[in-house]
Amino acid sequence: MLSDEQLPGSVWSRHIITAFFQRVVDSSVLGLELGGSTWADWGWPFLIAIVAGAAVFLVVMALRAPSGRLVAAIAVATSVAMFMSSAYVRAPLGDFMVWRTDEYTNLGGRYAMIPALLLISAALVLADARWRSSRGRPVAAIATAAVLLVALVTSFDARGDIGRGGPPWDESLHTAAAECEAKNLTEVAVATAPEGWTMLVSCDQVVAGSG
């Protein structure tokens, strides 16, 4: 893969914390699609309620669970550190990932995926420990599973309505095939998403793929 993208130096953005609440905490509870749409509709009151609810849940479960506290604490700390360090090093990721008022996107989701899964793991560890000590009343475990099921069901929209920019793959292949024929090349750079990225492909493969 080749790119002409210019990467800035590491920098702290005032939007990193907001992006963490939106893209990690919110998405770990409701999933990207449902969490994002509710942010677009209800904004800060909804986000504050979700963050506060998640924090209270983890604290209460940690106090009542007979085990798993250390694992959960490590998972939460790693989630925060991973997202914050990625946003700092990959500047301006905080500005790029934060959801503006009345809108949301899935751009940069790969940076939030593992931190969100770590928060979910912390909740599952504590819920499992609480379940084992509840003696037939696994209320916390059932509630946790129900919330995660909502996130699971609403997080697999693969239609790609919100793209990352760049030309469609078919268009890139046709353009590259024409360049191969016009310049008699053996290898050509095919444009991919996001804009500015290309990959070198042999002209034989490009022409065959373009039909």
C-alpha cells in the first residue's frame, strides 16, 4: 500500500475525552449504530446518562463481586490508555473521531473497537463473578447479557452507507486498466479508500478484474 497522506506529529486534542465517551463507552453499551443515532437525536443528556450508568454499574459490580476486580480494573485501565494513546499519537484522531452535534459517523472505528471490547470484558468478568455467588439469582448477569445483546443486534450494519471517501473499486479498476493499456505498463497503482491511498497491482490482474 502506498499513500501520500501527510501525518502530523503527536498532539493532545481537547476532543479526545469526548470521543472516548462517544466511541468507546457509548458503543460498548449500545453498539455503534444505536449509540450513534441516539447521540444524534438526544446529544449530551443521553451521553452523560450512558457514561454515568456504565460507571455506576462497574463500581457497584466491583464492590459486590467476590472476585474478578483486578482483571476488570486492568481491562478498564487498558481501554482508556489504549484509546487515549492512539488518539495522541495518531493526531488529530480526537478531532477526527468526535461526533458533532446532531450527527455521527463510523469513521476511525478501528481505534475504538478494542477499547470498547475491553470495557465489555470488564463488565462480563464482574457479572460472571456476581452470578456465581448469587445462588440462583443471576440478575446482574442476565441484565448485562441483555444490554450486550442490544449492542450486538444493532452493530452489524454492513451496507456501508457512510464511506471513508475515495473512488469505488470498479471505477478504480477501469481507470487503472485504461492507464495500463495507454502506457503499456506491467504494474499500476490502483486507487483505494481512503483518498490518497493506492496499491500496486499487475496490469494483467487489473485488466482481468475490470472485465
